[in-house]
Amino acid sequence: MKDKLIIANHKMNLNADDLNKYLDKISKINNKNVIICPTSIYIPYFINKTQVGIQNVYCYSKGSYTGEISPMQAKSLGVNYVIVGHSERRCYFEESDILINKKIVESLNNNLKVILCIGETLEQKNMLKTDQVLKRQIINSLNNINSIDNIIIAYEPVWAIGTGIVPDTSSISSTISYIRTIIDKLFPNNSVKILYGGSVTEKNIVELNKIKEVNGFLVGGASLNPDEFLKIVEVVAGQ
């Protein structure tokens, strides 16, 4: 598929001394389908240098919510994308499907494109509940959403994130096909992009990129090394 997306999720990494070197390296990227989601306090350094996403927002646009960032604030700064529903938000911060849905609605209302993360834990996988979990996450997260035009789905099996363990290509292919089946029932005639994430590296990207059902990648740890990230971009986007 043309125009695959490559999204970097820096999470809570890099320090101020790393920024100039990183920014200098990624200045070589000239592709609107490469999106970088730095730690929030670093976002101003990336604006106008690349497509920028924010890793999290709150479900209201303003108010007395100390420490939170609203979709309206992010958009006003020049951010175009937001990650919602990442497993680390679900697990560490106990975010529910209901809260995730509220964040999606508020983000769409403020013209942010949403990267909705879904995925099963190892326990759920071993209990053969992957399909059940993914279906619940999709239906609940997209409740009362009229259009999926500005939503991207990122499938990240929780047990693959940061572990170096990657599902075999046939498993990724069949799972993403299942996800697309659910999406198609909810939103007929859509053109939603479904990405894969979870221990994506320069060593496995060639093989992962061959999976025809995958429309791009959400890259975590490997995106922190600009040289490695550039190699991933080169494979996926041919740049």
C-alpha cells in the first residue's frame, strides 16, 4: 500500500542535550507520512520540522485540571495527531474505554487526527481472548463516532511492546484482517489505515513491511535512535 505511515513514539525519553542531535538527523526526512510524537515539553522544538503528534491529551478542552494538556491547546500549538488508548495509559493509569472514547471525541472536535491503540495482554492471548478484547476495545472506543476519516488504528499486542518479541507475520496478518472486519461493519466503505506496533526495529522492518494488510508502523524504542529510525523510514517509505 502506498503512503504508509511511520509514527515515532518517544514516550518519556530523551533529555535536552539529545534534542539538537536528534533534530539535525531527522531534518533529512521529507515525508508527510512520518509523524513524531515526542515528550510533550519537547513538542515546540519539533513543530515546523516534521509532522507532530502528542502522546496523550485530556478529555476536556480547558479547565482546572493541573498537569493535563487539552486537545485544543495541542492543536493551537501546531500538533496534528494524538495517540489515544496506548496500553501504557490503559495499564499504568487505568484508563478505561469510556475515558478513551471521551478523549477521541474531544480530539476530533478540535481537528486532531487520532491514533487509537488497541491490543491484548499475554494473559488474554494465552486465554484465546485476543479477538474478544480487540472487538471490545474498538466498539467501546468508537462509540458515538460518526466518521472514522480522521482515525488511525494501531494494533500493538501488549506482550510485544518493548520486549523484543514480535508475533509471526501470519499472526499479524490475520489479526489485522480481523480488526478491519470489525471496522468495516461499524463504518462501511472506510479507508482507515491499520498500523502494527510492538518491538519494530531496523532488523525486522523489512519482513514486517511485506505484510500487505499493514498500512504502517508505530515505532517505540527504535525511534529514539535517529539513525535506526531513518533506516526504518527508508525501508517503509523508500526515502
